[in-house]
Amino acid sequence: MKKVMRFFPVAIFGLLLVLLTGCGEENLSALRPKGTGAEITFDMMMLSIYIMLGVFFVVAIIFTYVILKYRKRRGDEDIIPEQVEGNTTLEVIWTAIPILLLLILAIPTVLATFTLAAEEPQEGDDTLKVQVTAYQYWWDFNYPDLEFNTAQDLYIPVGEKVYFELTSKDVIHSFWIPALSGKMDTNPGLTNAMWIEAKEPGVYKGKCAELCGPSHALMDFRVIALEKDEFDVWANKMKTAESNPQSEVTQVGEDIFTQSCVSCHAVGEEGGNIGPNLTSFGDRETLAGFLDMTDENIADWIKDPQALKPANNMPGFKDQLSDDEINALVEYLKELKVNQ
């Protein structure tokens, strides 16, 4: 009994571990597919599980039968099962069955691989193209045909295949939206391609799936899937977006932004591309991919981003700007909206 009790905490811990692996955000699970690519991947996972379960139960039944059939009973002499060495029929059967199971798994896998392969849109094709560039630790999204950039929030139309070209500016990252599709690595100096199709409107969480440095776990982004007409409205607003301060405080904030931030960050077509594009900053629900978009968090980020997201490339301004200047900059950034 003591030996059994010794393993009880381990069993409880193991059970909790299994249960907790099922917890999490609905739109961050590959087991709740909301896109064509994710559905194909999910179907392949389920096919593999069904095959493994089938093999497990068959082996378990045979194992149980042998244990019961040939167990030694009190008073019985040793029972030696009939030997089947050299039985050609049995050897053919247990060789053919694994081959058949492999074929059942291999053929759908090959078909799925070809289905998921990305073909570059031809000239005149109206397929939406997005160029994804990964940085430590944020994401840049360029819409070359629409002629604008955004960052952290990726907007796509529902019910249409979106073609992605992916690369990295520093180290290897991996672009992954579990609810919509499988992952694809982003490699410095190389370009990979994939496509994504969202089946229904919603906000889906994306992550970097390749260990890329101290803040790898915080390299998140959002995918906002909109109906086609809503996406077109958003795209038209992004094309014409510009900074337009509405108060004296935000005018001060714009002046500070121009002096301290515009060399790295762009608003509309004005500014640098070292840091994320801030054209629609005020529409975002998260700051730096993982923080709630509150005045306090924005101010803390401006003061000391390293304390919140280690090893990112943004310098802190706590020694360069006063609290009033930081608050004015916060008010200006909150006004950078296109969805009004």
C-alpha cells in the first residue's frame, strides 16, 4: 500500500498535465480548425490517431488473449504454445498489414502535401499577396499590390486564399497560425511561400514556432479575418491613412514622435522601417504582441521596453522624455486609427 501511495502524487501530476494541455485560447488550437489548411492538417492527424488506435487495440487484444490462454494454473504443467516458426502464411500477413497501413497513411499525406503547396499568383490574378518579414520579436506585413504596410495585426478576407511570401531579417523564425494553417519557417536571405484561407470571420492568434531568442515566447501576432467588403473598406482606409492630431496634447505628441520615433517607425508612408509600422496602432488590442493596450502599458513600454520584452531592439526613453512628454506621446499613438 505504501508503494502505491508513493506513486499517487506522480499519477495526479500526470493527470493534471494531460488536462492542462487542453486548456488555452480557442483560436490558438490546431484541434479547432477554422481554415482550409488547418482542416487538412487536422484530418491527417486524426487519420494517424485512428491507425495508431487500431494497432494498439489489436495488439492489446492479442496480448490479453495470450496472457489468459497460456497462463500457468496451479497443478498444471508448463503449457508451450504451438510454434509457428517458418509459417509462410503468418509471415506474409504480418508483413502485409504494416505495408497496407503505411499506404493508407502515405497516400493522403502526399495528396495533402500537394494541396498545401503554394503556387505564386499569375499576372492578372486577383489573389491577395502578403509579404511577411519576421524580426526579433515582431512581424511586418506588406501588401505589395495594395501598396501599404502594417505590423502585428494581419488583416485577410474570409473565404479567399491569401498567398504569403515569408522571410526573416535576423534569425530563423516560424510563422504559425494554429487555427488556420500549419507553420512555415522564415529564414534570413531566403523566401518561403504558403497560403491561408479563413473559413469564418474572427480574430486568430499567431505565434513564432521557432526558438529565436529570449523573447521568443512573446513574439505573437493577431490575424483579423473580415468579410470581403469589410476587408476592402479597411484596405482603402489604410491606403489614405495619415497622422491628424485632434487636440493640443496630441499635437505635442506628434512633435515628439517626429523628433524621437520617426527614424524607426512609420505612420502612413512617412517614417522608417526599422521598427513596426504604427499606422493603425490605435486599432490594436495588444501592445508588442502580448500586453493589453492600456495607457499605463504604452507608457511603460516607451520608458523601458527591455523590462517587458528582453532583447528587443527598441531603446528606452525614460531618461530622454519627461512623464508629460510620454503621456502626450501615448495620446498621439492612441489616435492612430483607421477603424473609426
